[in-house]
Amino acid sequence: MAEAHQAVAFQFTVTPDGIDLQLSREVLKHIYLSGVTSWKKRAIRFKNGVLTGVYPASPSSWLIVVIAIMSTMYARIDPSMGMIDRIKTSLPVSEFMTVQTQTVLSAILFATGLWLSFIFLLRYILKALLSYHGWIFESHGKMSFSTKVWLSFVKLLSGRRPLLYSFQASLPHLPVPSIDDTINRYLESVRPLLDDEQYKQMEIVANDFKKDPAPKLQKHLKLKSWWATNYVSDWWEEYIYLRGRDPIMVNSNFYTMDLLYVIPTHRQASRAANIVHAMLQYRRKLERGELTPLRALGIVPMCSFQYERMFNTTRIPGIETGNDIFHIFSYFNEGVNRASLEAIETAAFFMTLDDEAHGYDPENIRSLDLYAKSLLHGKCYDRWFDKSFTLIVYKNGKTGINTEHSWADSPIIGHMWEYVLATDCFHLGYTAEGHCKGDINKSLAPPTRLQWDIPKACQEIIEGSYMIAKGIADDVDFHDCLFNEFGKGLIKKCRTSPDAFIQLALQLAHYRDKGEFCLTYESSMTRMFREGRTETVRSCTCESTAFVKAMEDESTTVRQRLALFKKAADKHQNMYRLAMTGAGIDRHLFCLYIVSKVMGIDSPFLKQVLSEPWRLSTSQTPQQQLNLIDTQKFPKYVGAGGGFGPVADDGYGVSYIIVGENLITFHISSKFSSPETDSFRFGQNIRQAMLDIRALFNPKEKKM
């Protein structure tokens, strides 16, 4: 056993002459190497801290400024206008230095101050430039002259070879929208869902809120926005995720799939080893800040703060929890249980070697459904849902990830996963027999089995929790719909946004599925702002409902439907852009609600808004963030995206990924317990809706 092997590495005996201490040379070697590794990490962190702290300048620019100041002094020119002389007379140890030394030191201090002032000026200018978002609202491929000039200045001030966190101090803060704008947009968003009488009542409630207490709440929220880095993110994490008392399995965690068509090796251990190795390579790059920050248009930086907690992170029960949690936790605060729990909680991540085989089988239409359910909840006891992410490797070599949602959103884990899959397939690789390449390192210690001491009372509680979890898992109705009739290529030929096209198809599919419209959630990112996460796009609009009704009205012509489609698509694109630029609806109202609760103010309007169910919750998974795999050259090496559980008991959750020119994958979730939903049926409705919208652009299929 590993414990026995470790025990003989350190021995001591007590003799009449004292203690005879014996240390293994191998142990000393490992201690030395661990110390070297630790100091290397500290040195790298210090170096990256300095480089990030002075960005967009560089340490070498400090030397240039010092040399320039010294050169002017030797030329008997004083660029400081007397500041250097004042510094010289204020030096606390001037009596111990020669006049020349005092002059040189004063010049260096002045040059350093000038250099730091220059850095702050550059950052301020860059932050002001990045606060401009007019480029987002311009037509694709039609960039104005002013935007081109703006981009040139941003590129000029962005420096060379930025590290992952280099732009953090230069990113603008998320702005607080005005009360009038938010209320007006909210009323516009619910208009298609309410009849005239209901809408009139909502207008009255909203206007009452606008008069009082909205101004008071807004003042406090603006105060927070001036003080905090981001006025939304900390409250969003705490109140939406960490204070939630529902099980996070299915209800919060989400999953990410492996490559759709390819399994690099069918050997489970080999695949697990390569994936783990690639993940640790990524972690090393992350710790060193070597990852390149994502930038829109290749120039406008995105916030990187969510990467910080990717590894070695666990969600821990806090004070705002039920008594049962404390009762169970008391069994794990000492002894072997505490040691085993700490080993898991401090680990880089959790890995499950699953005894099932999953993946895409073209001959089995429900194969991806079972794969998705396994990634989402497994057997309920073989995933560590509190860990930042759990790596699952199946016995046939297929793999995937289950991610805890509070620390980050799907693009962050997707960024890591793209790197891992590309490294696994194209850099590490496998032998012809499917084994890992390279030689076996026999000096590594074998794995150590974690020990647990679970009393009977605790076992009964665990069994009860398992039955609750199993009930949740069994109720999940999942369907993965591979739509391969067309993809991004054809949609772009229609001169419309692929996301708007899909969202309108979802509206049409939902109307056909349930015969009604519903409040629809689409997740948009706000990472152009510091510590930005997400905002909601309310996809069900007056324009989209008009289009859907026209599609279901046989008396309308294709030309009329097409005109309504373009109007609805333009509306959706504009709302998405507003959400990205901090002019959304829901995060502002959410924060106003938190302020009202803290101040003890009761608001019927905010209560109603925050209690409205999202019966259609959607999200697009980003693709090719790193562009490490050429999908034109290797079309089979595409990911299948990921998904999440249903948000409402009688609703659908839909995650979709535009895989390439000819494939879109829809991950659809609902609950078996709801008689109103059926994930497979909804998938077929989505497929038909996509085809029907395409027919509007195909002259051969037009009905005039």
C-alpha cells in the first residue's frame, strides 16, 4: 500500500544519546524539487504581476524614461521644472550621500513618477476608448470611418504580447441604465405576452414603481457602481448561485460533450491520462498568464477574471444553509474524513472513470440523449457536483465535463476544453494500439485510496439525499437534436444573424409545440466590461410573435413572411447588442430588487418581475474560441457543445451550438413530470421550423 511505502521514508528511534533521525534520500530529493517548483511559481507570479501592473507599458520603458531624463540633465536641461531639486532636498538620507548621488537618485525617482503617470494616462485613455460601443451597432462589413480610426487608437494603445490579465485595469465598468430606459424596455418585452387589460395593469404598477421607490433604489445602486468593480457580478454569484437551496445537480450545473464523431482511443486509462495531462498544461499556462486574452475583432479585449477559479476550487456550504447540512458536516470536520475531504476540495479537479459507454451512434437516434443525461447527473453519486468541474471518462474512451456554475459561465470552461481536445488529438496523440505515447515513469508514487469513516446515522442521511437526487435525475427528459440540413453557411447567405435565425425558429417551434408564446431567456455576455458575466435577452418580442403568427396563417404570402422575419431578426440583433453593451433589462432590475430587500422596501413591481417563470430558457455555446483545429481540413474533429437542465417545471431548456457550415446541435431538456412538454417532440418542431424558415429564402419553395 502507498501508506506503507511512505512510512519507511521517514524513521526515528529514541536512544540514551537522544533521537536518531533517519531520512530517505529519495524523500529529500522530492522535498527539494517541491521547494524549487514552489519558488519558480512564486517568481513567475511576481513577474506576471509586474508585467500586468505596468501594462500597456513595459518594464523596459521605465529604463528608457530614466535614460531620457538623465540625458537631459547631462545636457544641463531640467525637464522636471525644478521637481528634481525639490526631491533632492527632501531625501531622508541625503546627508549620507554625495551631491552627485543625490542628483542621480532624485532623477530616477522623478523618472519613475513620470513613467507611472504615463501608465495611468494610457490606461485612462484606453478605458475611455473601450467605453465606446458604437461599432457593435454598425452593419456587418460596413465599418464607418470613425470606427476605423477608433480601432486604430485601441490597437495602438493595447501594447504588444498582452498576458491573460493585462487588460483588466483598462476595462470600463458596467454602466447602470436609467430607470426610464429599463422600465420602457421591460414593458415592451412583456407586451406580446399580455392582453390589453393585463398590460394596462402592468403599466400602472411599473409607473408607480418609477415614481417611488425606484429613484431611491437607483441612487444606492449607482453608489455601488462607483465603488465596486462591477455592480452586478458579486450579487449575481451570491444570490442566484450560492444562496440557492435547491440541489445544484441538474438545477445549476451544466455539461460539455466530447468531440462528436471522433474517439481518439478506446482505452479508458489512456484517454484519461492524456486529457489530465492536457488540462494540467492548460493550468500551467493559466498560472503563468501565458494564455492570450480573447478580443472581439481581434482588438477589443474581453474580461478574463472568471478564469481565476477554474482549478483547485470547490463550492463549500456556508452559513445560509439548512440544519441537515450542518449535521452531515459535523462528521467531516476531523479525522480521516476531514483529510479525505480536503484532498478532494483542494485537488485541481475531480475525475470519474465511468463504467458505462456513451457517445454518438448514427444508428441510435437517442444515443446522444443518454450521453447528455449521464454528463448532467450520472448515477447521482459518481460526480462531485460541488467541484469547479468534474472530468468524466467512459469505458469506451469517450469523455466530457460537468461544471459547477457559480464560478464561471460556459465560454470559460469551453475555452479550456477546446485547448484540451486539440492538445489531446494533435499534440499528445496515441500509439497504433491506443496507448499514450512516451515511456512510463516508474518513480511516481502509486495513487492513494482515500479513507472514510461514515457512521450509520450519516449513511441514512446520505441514502435519503440520494433518493431525492435520483428523483430529480429520473425526471429529466433530454433530447439532443443534430440538425445537419444546413448551418451557418446558408444562414449567412440569407444576410441575417445565425443567432437571430435560430431564436426565431425556437419561437416558431415553441408556438407549434404549446400553442402559445412564453417569456424567453437567452443568455448574452457582458465581458467587454470588467468582471462582466451575462445579461438576458428577452427573445419573445412583438416582432417575433407577428412573424410566427404569419407563418401559421396560410393566407399570408412568402413576401409578407419574409418582411416580418427580417424585421424580427433586426429587432433581436439590436436587443442582443444592447444587452452586450450594458443596456439590458434583467440584471438592472435584479440589482434594484436586492437593494430594495436590503433597505426593507416592498416593491410589488419588482416582486412580480423576479417571480416570472422562464418557460423557454436558451443559450448559445461559443465555438472555435482558440481556432486550434482547422475544421475545414478536419471536419470530423468538431465538438457537440453542451447543455443544462430545465429551468421551469413546465418549460424547456435549449442550448445550441453552430458547429460549422452544415451542422447545428440542439440540447433540449424538460421534465417527464410535466404533461405539457416532450423534449423529442420539441426537437422535431425545431427541425421543421428551421426548414420552414429556410424555405422563405429558397425561390423554388416559395409560395406566392
